[in-house]
Amino acid sequence: MLQFHDGKFTILQVSDAQDMQFVRRTMFWMLRRACDRIKPDLVVFTGDNVLGNHLRDSRFRDNVYDAARERKNLETAIRKLMRPFVRRKLPFAVLYGNHDDRNCVTKEEQAEMYRAYPGCIGLEPGEAGLECDTYNVPILSSDGKRTAFNLWLFDTAGYDREADECYEWITPETVDWYRRKSAELAAENGGKPVPSIVFQHIPSAELSKLVEPCGPKDPGAARGRNGTWWRLKEGVSGILGHHPSALESDGGEFDAFRERGDVLAVVTGHDHGNCFEGEVDGIRLIQTSCASFRCAGGPVRGVRTFTLDEAAGDFSTRMHFYDELCGRGPWARFRWFWDADESERAKARLLRCLAAAAVVIAAAVVILLLT
Ligand SMILES: [Fe+2]
């Protein structure tokens, strides 16, 4: 069981790591540095951990469907993602995003792959009607006598193999389970709600309450759909990269949170360039940007920490961006340039120039040797 130590507990959130069997090494450099600097008590992966729908791509072969190869690629991608955390013997909890299971490997089969690593918490087969990545993680008090804090992990996305369609929702069954389990935890806590944080991959529409329409030249303006522009409302801190995405349906989770009174915050990923925090009806809504270099993450790439305070029954949180973890020196800049999706065109131009220069130099050397 997880437990507070001297009244504190630190969570490292890694969202949208979305790498593959061929990894972008710079993200792993950043993650290793995050682990060593932060020394978390728990790591929470909040979905799109693997770019599951691209696992059948290959650098060297045709894009031919091969279930055995796809499964092997997924195992390799998960093994590489887990390596920094397993080597440091860190406990970890996983939920899935909209990319994870868009392949021939089901959520349950992926869960078995994660559970093969020491430190994996949850991902056990759940109650009927619940996905295996819907579960809760209790954290015991420093004296080990009570549940002092609780984490909720909710599934928000999946893949219907027969229809070849993705869905993005929280089911009513998930919200019913939350109500029952929340009441159970409160009953064990002398009737008092246990302070909790919800982690889920895709934000609910509630997150849109933190933004407002604006003009394209207003400070902090970010694009929305159909030529609209948006900015963060006053009192909301952070960076808006684009209008928040939202679930098709959140199953009424916020009504349930308000009713139960135990949820301090809802933490989401999915929107790679969004990184902000605000409050709606007394519940903190926290959006975390991506860790991955296999997407256009920009300067908000990083990880987030949560420091839980046992006595206060509350927490503080902040982002740790790449620059903070890896520095701004030439080596850190070069690694960023080499691996980040947004610099791929510039990298291709650089490689073409270097190849042309090598040909010119080789030709000059040959001419000199022959004359
Ligand atoms: Fe996503």
C-alpha cells in the first residue's frame, strides 16, 4: 500500500508520452531527470502512453497488417517506457487514452503487459461494466491507520474493433461506481469524505468554462474551431495552446463530484499544448501538457508534480518543463531540435545541406588527389 511519509506524498504525472517501439530518446532523458530530481512516491501515466495506432508502421517494411508484429511492437514500446521507472523501483499507476488501444491488443491484454513490471498498481480486472483502467488508489496516513488521500483513475476512451471507431466518454457505470466507492471510503473515514484527485485522459466540457472568446491579436489568444479565438479567463493561470477538447459525454461526473464532496481536482491530458489551472464550483481543473517528442508539443513539454499534504488534506501542483529539467545549453537545444516533431522539416533541410556539403568536400578531395 502507498503511504504518506512525514505528512507528504509526491506524485509525478506523465501525460501523453505517446512513443513507439522506436523511441525519441530526448523524452526519456527528460523523464530520467524528472525522476532523479523529483524522487516521486508514485508515477501516474494519464493516457496516450503509447502511439498505439501507429504500431504497425515500419521504417523498413510495408505497412502490412501483422498481429504478431503489432503485439511485439507494443510490448517493446511499453518496455522502453517503463524502463526509467522500473530501474528506480518507482510504483506507477496507468490509465489509457484515445491512442493506446487502437490496434489488435485489447486494454486487458495491455494491462497484463504493464502488470508484468514490479511497481504496477491497479489495472486489475474491475467490476462488471468497468474498464480495467477505471480504479482508485488509496494512500494511507503516515501512521498507516486510515486512508488519508485517494486517487481516482477513469477510463475516457477506447476503440471499437468491429466498427473501427474510437469513442471518447465516461460511462454512467463509471460514475455509479465512483459514487458507491466514494461513499464506502467516507464510511471507513468516520463519515468524512476522503480528499481525492481525479485523473482522466480527456477533459470534460467543464474545462471549457475556463476559457472565453477573444480576438486573434489579444494577448494569449489561441485558435479554436471554425476560425474562433480563445483565451484563458482572468484567474486561470497557465498557457492555452488551443481551445480545449472535450468528451462526447462525461456521464454526469461533475454532478457526482459536487454531490459527494471529496474531489479537490480533476486532472487531464490529451491537449498537448495546453497547460493551465483554474477552478469551477470549488473543484480545481488542471490541464497537463504532453511529455512526448513525437508530437508538436512546443515549449510546454514536460511533466507535472503534485505534493499532497496529509494534515491539510490538500495539495499543491506545478509543471516542470523541459528547459527546467534538461537546461537551456547547446546540448539540450540540439537534442530538442533532433527529436521534436515540430523541427522535423528544419532537420531534414539541415541533413540535406550536410549531405550536399559532404559530396562537395569528397569531390574536392578526389580532384586534389588526381591532379
Ligand atoms: Fe489523447
